[in-house]
Amino acid sequence: KRRNLTSIQTLSTFKKALKKDEFALHFNVMALYLRCIHLLRRIQEHCLTHAPLDYPWEAFHEGLDMNHVINCMMLDLAGARRLHGSMFPAAVKFLREVIEKEGDTEYAQATARCEMKPNGGDTKVDEIEPSFENPPEDSMPLLTRGMFWMVVVRDENGDCRMPFG
């Protein structure tokens, strides 16, 4: 049986779920993906340069062919005969260099983002609640709006804005 939650219970559950997933939300997957792409391209260029007979340019030079280079490199591990020797040790060297240079950068940055506090860490400052009310110009007819292209509206907080210009 499904239990109906009140609005407050739903928001509370959502807030707890966000808190639980905070690290995953702060982890920059795209930066990690791009780092992997740079590594794969470096391996691809190395294979095209140092083993042109095993990795012919026509078959391995395009963008997505970098994945195919890695697949063919697995043949090295299986003991397939190569004209230029195995390229796998070079790939391992490149991977080691990336790990030593950049290590757990994305993990550390995600952890730092999780520790950041809103308002620059000053917990005494209250956050201004956004208004969910419709602005006054939404209740004006379109014809009236068209006549007031330079109107300044002052809201209940004392803020002035130009709604139509």
C-alpha cells in the first residue's frame, strides 16, 4: 500500500535524498571524461606513430577509432603477433603519468564543493526567499502592456524594475 505524504514530508524526504547524493551531484563527470579522452588520444597518436603497420592510419586515425586502438591493444595481451611489438606498455606508462600528475583531482574537488557553505560560509546571514507570486504586470491586459514600454514597477521589497523594456 502506498502512503500519501504531506507536502512537508515530501520536501523533507527530498532534502534528505539530496543530502545523501550531495557528493555525486558535485562530482564533475565531464572533466573526468575529458581527461580520459585526452589519454585515449595520446595512446592513439603513439600507436599511429610508433606502430604504423599494426595500427594503419586509414583504420585508426579518426576520433572514435581511439576506442578501437584500445581493443586492438588487447590482442597484444593475448599474444597476437605484432610487427612493431606491443604498444600496451606505452599505454600503461601514459596512464601512470596521468594518475601521478592529476591523481584524484575530481574527487578532491567534489569533496571541497561539498564542504562549501552557502553565503560564503557565513551561516548568520539569512538567505532571501524568492517570491513565488506573479509579478503585477502578469495581470495587465496585453494592450495595456503595449502602451507602457518604459514603466518602472516597484515591488513590496522596494526593488524597482522595468518589466517590459
